[in-house]
Amino acid sequence: MEVRAVAKYVRISPTKVRRVAIAIKGKPVEDALNLLGYMPQRSAKILAKVIRSAVANADQKPDIDVDSLSVSNIAVNQGPSLKRFRPRAMGRATKILKRTSHVTIVLAE
């Protein structure tokens, strides 16, 4: 049995989230949450929140044992970018892209 949780439009770059997501893929949920608790990256808190949401989703299904869940798949895709401009020298302006992420976590027994 599988259960999933999705966080959309998270205001952090997908490359920064993927670095942390690689570290917890394939681990049991309890070990993944412990590992994320000690990581200094901002994306660690975001991933921990999505994992807790997936565990809560699994708790709603009576045929899934929550203690035996592990992180089977993590997908971090790019969402829409917010476009901003920064003033530069001699009256010019440069574009700044504030990237967003869509995080999908799948837990399996």
C-alpha cells in the first residue's frame, strides 16, 4: 500500500530541496524525520512537514501500518517562478527569478 502527500508552490528553489531529498530517500519514516531534525537547511523543515502530512494520511486508512512505512519516492519539481527586477547601473534593470517548488512524497510499507 502507498500513501502520498504534496506541497505545492513552496517558495524555495527545487535544487536546494533536492539536495536534502536525496539524503532521506529509501529510509524508514522515523529515521528520515530524525535525520531532517538535525539538518541545518531550510528545506529540511519543509520536507519534514510533508512527511508528517503523508503519515497523517496513512493514519486515516485502517489497512496501513504506520510504524512500517518508509520513504519510497520523492519528487521535487519546479513550480512557477516569480519575476522581480533589480535596478542596476546606468538606468538598467536585471531580471531576478524567485523559484518555487512542488514536493511530492510517497510512503510505502
